[in-house]
Amino acid sequence: MIFGVKSSGPSAGPPRGGSGAAFLVAQVGAHAASMFAERLAALGLSPPHAGILRALSGAPGISQRALGTMLGILPSRLVILLDELDERGLLERRDDPDDRRTYRLFVTDKGQESLEAIGRVARAHQVALCAALSDDERRTLADLLSRIADEQGLTPGVHPGFRKMGSAAPRTGPKGPRPRGAPRR
Amino acid sequence: MIFGVKSSGPSAGPPRGGSGAAFLVAQVGAHAASMFAERLAALGLSPPHAGILRALSGAPGISQRALGTMLGILPSRLVILLDELDERGLLERRDDPDDRRTYRLFVTDKGQESLEAIGRVARAHQVALCAALSDDERRTLADLLSRIADEQGLTPGVHPGFRKMGSAAPRTGPKGPRPRGAPRR
DNA sequence: TATTGTTATACTCTATAACTATA
DNA sequence: TATAGTTATAGAGTATAACAATA
């Protein structure tokens, strides 16, 4: 668990009744992300891998720098992810004749096949996730979420990740001594 | 970025057009989680802290074990989170006279105040997140997500966290030697 | 001097195992 | 022997700094 916050007092606020829309989006969203990651694992890929391949297929020849900026992945992490995709032969790093510092990234034929497999996985995932809804309702859901995403300034097709999630409460004092492995008494 | 997967070929599948409902839920959900965490940080709390206080207020006197099971938090992590809330005086660990191994957890008065502050933060968060929707639309969204959450077997009020997210592709070989800090050539 | 790709390092969160006290 | 709480430790993901090659 991570969240779990609904209306406190008897007052009536947005998150009344069971759970509010905001909490439900986060809850179902985390569930959806986990389920999708699990399906992707069957292909030997992680969500970041899939996002990179997809972005790359839409912007062939892009540099690592530009790709990282586009997807919000730090350079140091991107190197590792690209190495993994490179090792699998799903993408190619070609030299840039105009700037010997940079690479030009391309999806290989094998990478294209992976991309298609990812698409099939994504479709199966969506069907499973929205099993409780009719086609019309699923479209309504997508429309509402789409409008929120737009108004909130989210980049279409780019998952924001979970950068600023934990912490918020740095351990203060020296955590008073407490007998190891036992209740203090 | 993490995901980013839409329909691949020209075929028509669930995630056609812009993005599918499944991707949008994950995208907006991660955004909502980040925004909420940011607001909570102003109170010196993290999402897990808030979830613990809330769960505790609904089950006074519960043991750490039971709380961890309820929220899906591992015992080793729960100890740290409870220590932090304890240090802030938001909860109390009382001895259980019937079983000297366990504690009985209670929210303090100060913790109750925090809980109310968390409620206010949650309401403001929801209003901001759903600014693009009318009240009716927000209710529709909550209803649709609620039905998905129910059908998917999610526990009401419990955020599933992000346990099985990364990996799926363990580094294979010894990562061929490459000149340090420079392109290989 | 600035930039690209890379490595090193620290911090957090997740997960497992081991340990103490108690049952 | 089993269980509750605790600690230690390893593994990922995030983030920053530093580095070599090139601009």
C-alpha cells in the first residue's frame, strides 16, 4: 500500500462515499502499470524498454540526449537501458558523421518485431483491465482521462514515471538507541 | 517516461487514436500520485505515512503485523515508517498485555490533526486534478474506475504500490569492455 | 568552454534473511 | 517450534557529479 486517503470527518468533500476520483486514478493506474509490466516481462522487456522502442520508431536517428529529454529519462539511466536493448539486437547505435560525439539511434528489424509484440501485449492488457466496462464506457473513460491529461499538461504517450514519490520526511535525530531485535523493555 | 505504447500497425485495436484507456489510466495515475506526494510533503509526510494513519484510525489497537498485511507493506519497511510517525508523535505503540511480543498501535491526538490536514490536502488535490471535468463527469470517472477496481479485485482505499515494475531483463553477459567515458573508437 | 555519452556514487524503496524476545 | 518486531543486506530506480572525447 502507499496511499489510502479518503474524506476524514463527516463533512462532505470531493472524496466522499467510498473513494474519490483522484485516489481511484492513482490506485487503478498503479495496478494497470504493474499488470502491463508483468505482461511485458514475458517478452524480456520492461516498461522503459517499450517506451524507448516506441519513441524511437517515431523519431529514427534521434540522439541519446534528445531521446532522454523526450522521455524524461536521465542520461545515466538511459545508457543502461539502451545497452540492454542493444545487446538484444533491438536497436542500433550508428555514428553521426556530423558530430562524432553523438549516436544516431535506430530500431532494427528485430526491434520492429518486438514493437509489434508489444502492441499485441498492450491490446490484451487493455481488454483485461477494462473487462468491467462496455466499449462505450471504455471510450468515455479514455475521453475523460484524456481531458485531464491534456489540462494537466501531460505529454501524450509519455508516462511520467514516479520521480518525486517517497521521502518527504528525512529521519531527524540519531534515532535513539533501542535494543537490537527486540521490543524496548 | 516509462511506458508509451500505443497501437503499432494500421490495424484497429483498443489503443487506437491517441492513447488507449489502459495507458491513460497509468499515465494520469502516476501523475496524480506524484502531485499528491508533493502536497503531502508540505506536511512532512509521505504517501505511505498517510495511508498508515488512515488505516490506523479505522482499526485502532491493531498490531504491526496485521497493519502490514492490510496495507501490503513488508514488516522491515513498516518498522521504519512507524518509527518516523512515532518520532513525530502522530502514533503510539502501546504494549499488548495479552502478548508481550506485539504492540497495539493508536493514532494520537496530534496524529488525528494530521489526518484532518491530510484530508484537506486530498480534497484540494482532487479538485486540482479534475479541473478539466464537471462535477458530473468527475462522478462518472469515479464510477467507471470504481467498477474496474472492483472487478480487478483491488482493495478499497489501498494503493497497490509499485512492486513488480522494473527489471524483466537481467543484464546478461559481462557487458563487453568499452573504453571508459567515451564512445568506442 | 560547452556538450555527448559514460561511469561512479548516494539515496530511496523493495525484498529476503537472520536475530531477539516471546509464545 | 512458531511468531512479532527488528536489523542487516542485496537489488532496482532516481538523481547528481565527474570524466573522456569531441565540438
